[in-house]
Amino acid sequence: MLYTTDMFSAWYLRSAAYIRTQLHAIVKNDARNVIFVAIIIGIVSGLAAVVLKSTVHFIQSLLISRKESDYGYWLFLLYPLAGILLTAIYIRFFHGGVFDKGVGNILFAIFKKASKIERHKTYSHLLTSGVTVGFGGSVGLEAPIVITGAAIGSNVGNYFRLSYKQKTLMLACGAAAGIAAIFNSPVAGVLFAVEALLFGVTVSSFVPLLISAATAAVVSKILYSGQPFHLITSGWEVQAIPFYILLGLFTGLISLYMTRTTLYLEEKFSGIKSYWRKAIIGGLSLGALIFIFPPLYGEGYDSINFLFSEKAVLLFDNSLFHQWKYVPAVILIYLAGIIAVKILATSLTLASGGNGGIFAPSLFTGAVTGYFFAYAVNLTGLVELNVVNFTAVAMAGILSGVIQAPLTAIFLIAEITGGYALIVPLMIVSAISFFFIRYFEKYSIYTKKLAEAGVIDPENKEVTAVSNINIEEIIERNFTPVSPDASLGELVEVIAHTTRNIFPVVNESGKLMGIVYLDDIREIMFNQDLYSTLFVTDMMSRSLVTWDISEPVQNAIHKFEKHNVWNIPVTREGKYDGFISKSTLFSHYRKQMSEITKM
């Protein structure tokens, strides 16, 4: 028998469909088999993290090797621009210039897209962030790998046709796996998913998260061994507690500065309409900052290790201030300058078209902040602080404040620095920083814009549930509009062909003029003498309570409660669009609350 290509293709498609159906049945019929899916997500996300780290390391090794030439250092003025332009070109021509970045977009997908993330995000963030950071973009790889992992989890969930609840959990598994793999820190990965993505989580949900994160960490450990940081410490001293408290306040202040500066520059750059102008301005500005402060290049993890080794003088290598690197006052000024401009470099990278995250900049800024603080105190001669300990603890303080996830910050630093010897100072500084910034900023850098837009409210599940109601699903349009010039006879004819008892009165331009209630005309509707002499405009109620499609759904709830009505007409751009009923709205609200509570 001769086998043709068409026969083979048909066999392949039938086999793939059969396997998919069987796997779907296995996963759907036994919740315990969700662990199987979590392992798959962990493996794939771990491989994605290894590819990303290897790509960045390869690009940076190529570029840094050119330093040896006479003009090598001057190229670092242009490298960031090249990376941002390459990223912008890819986004412009392959994604039409529309490319969602940042962890906030995962939250948007969870609550507004039923946890569905576009398939291209399983690879597009690897490409763009790899080029951005590899060429010196002053951002981290964590947000891109979190989005990549979440996209992997979401699409695997789609493949197995999982429910919204299960798909959301798989999405979170991918995010946890991404953090676990990039830092070799599974516990921090799980805590990040719980604190940043899942507002309410059951105990049973922890198992898939742990399995996925642990799997990704093992894959990363095998293929890309080594911790990002190397910290040697024998513990901490109780006498230093007052200074850890002060450090917590200081890191809280720096976190507030970072959060507001990032959002401010992002808003300013959004006003630049030209795609290429934005990339050139941001790229050249970033290059200039890196030329003045070389440690701003890339993630900055090498600089953190210099600080852990108490070799701050190495931060001066290739800088304009190299000749003064042993002068204490210059060291303090230089470190303060890095703290001040790091977030500018990060914001320029992101706002001008590059791709990356705020995790690494937070860790870098925290390390420099902690070293600066301890070094300055030690210069007074009044006390001798352990500079390395303060460097590590401040990393947690800044991260806790910026992303407002203190548990993630505490356990991330504990894991990536190789031990839990500093767990108490980590708790003190992270907690104080967290409460300090929460006094000024209710929302984290991930959720602030979403909260302001009414999409989610991490502090109020009820508000989140209401904002996630699909407006189009609750608008009822099977009401028959009548003209204000229609006679009573014409209105009775309309009534005879509908089961509704409310009739919107709409003029020729579509504007809602009033409402006719069946109860109001019941006594006269059979008086044929009035059929041609009484008109709708004489019978309609002009006292209207309306809700416009552009308003938050919360406004509709408030109007139902305030005016004690059961139906409210909906307008769109000033024109009648339908009705929403109190029963339908609250039914959808209860459904959303149930989904959020079960996450």
C-alpha cells in the first residue's frame, strides 16, 4: 500500500485530536491530575527562563568584548539605543505597534479576558526583553519571564479546555515558575503569584504552584547553574535593630520615589506620538546616563555582587570619576547619584519602547541604598554596621515597597543570597518599607493604573467583582422604542406585540426623551376616543435615571440603591442603547464574587 503525504497528514491530525481529547478527559475528570499540567508548565517555563538568561549573557559578552578597542567605551552611548530600536522595530512590524508590557497586564487578562493570554506572548517577551537588556537596557528580565510563564500557563490551560478557575491557577503556576527559574527561588515564585496575582487563594491551590515552581527551578538549576548573588554572612547583631528601622523608613522613601517617577515618566512619554522619536530620545538619554554611571548598564547584578564583596570601588570602573574612587565623600556622592538616576534609566528604557521589568532595578537600587546607608553611618565613627547585611536587607526593603509584596521580598532575598541568617532584619525592613509606602500609595506599581481605571481593587473584592462584569452581557435591548409623536392608538398596537411593560421614548436622532410605563396608562389605554388625540409625549415620564455606558458599573449599583428602581435605561454617547435590570446586574455580581473568592 502506498502512503501519500495527505494520508499521513490526516492520520497525524486524527491522532493529535484523539490524544488531546484523552488528556482533556484525564485532567477534567480528576482534579489531582492538574499537577500533571503544572509540571508541564514548570518544565516549559524553566526552559524559557534558561533561553532568556543565556540570550542576554551571549549578547552582553559580545558587546563587552569590544571594550578593548580604542572606541569601545564610546559605543556604550549607542548600545542602549540600538537595543531599544531593534525592540521597537520588532513590535512595530510584527505586532502593529501594540504590545502590552508589565505584570499589570496579566491582572487585566485574569479579570477582563477570562485568563486568556495571546499565544505570541509565549515567545515575544523573550525576544524583546533579551535584546533590550542584552544591549544595556536598565531593566530586569523578571516581568518578561513572568508574562511568558503566565502565557504558557494560560495557553496550556486553553489546550486542555480547563475552567476559568483552573486556567487562572495554571496562569499563576506559569508566573511562579518564571520567578523560580530566573532566580532559582521556588518559594519566592509561589509567594509572588499569591501576593501579586491571586487576591484570594485556597490551600489546595498551593500544591500546583509549588510543583510548577519547583520543577522550573530544577530545570534552571540543571541547565543554567549558579545563584545570581553570593553573600557570606554569619548573622546579625541585635544592637543594629534601630538602624534597620531607620533603613526601613529610608527604603520606603526611595520606593515611593521610584514608583512615582516611573509612572510620571511613562505618562510624559505617552504624549510623544512618534514611535521612532520616542525610541531615539529615550535611547540616547539612556546611553548618556550609562556613560556617566556605567553600573546602570543592564540588570546590574554584577554591581550587586561587588557590593556584597565590599568592593564598591569597582563601580567606578570605566566611569568619569575613576580617579576619585578611594575618596569617601566621592563614594557617597557617586552612590547617591546612582540611586537617584537608576529609576530614570529604567523608566527611559521602558517608556521609549524597550521591554523589561522593575524587579531587577528594585534589587539594584536596594543594594546601593543599603550600602550607602551603612557606609555613611560607619563614616561617622559612632558605630560600625555590617555593610553587607544592610546591602542585602535593603534589597528586600525596596522590592517590598515598589511591588508591595513583602513576603515575596523577604523570601526572595533569603533564597537568592543563600540562607535565612538575616530573616529577622529582612522582616523588619520589608514591613516598615511596605507600611511607609502604603501610607502614600494605596496601590503597587503593578495595580495603580488598573485601580484608577476601575478594573481591579486589590483591597476590595466587591469593587473588583463589579468592575469585571461584562457590560454588554447585562444590557437588555428587547424593549420597543416609541416616538414622542406616536398616538395612543399606535402605542397600544406596540403594546399588543410585546411582553414588556416599559417603553423608551426615543426621538429621530436616537436621544432618550422619556419612558412610558404600562401601569401609568392602563386606565386609558382602552379608551378609543383618545387613540388619535392623546400622544406619547403627553403620557411619558420625563423624570429619568439613566446610566451611560462610559460610567463605571459601580455607578449603576448606586443609582439602583438610591432611587429604588428595578430598571435603568442605558445611553451610549447620548443615545438610547437599552436597559439594565437590577436582578441581572446583581446576578452577574454574585457570579463574579464567587469566581474571585474561589481563585
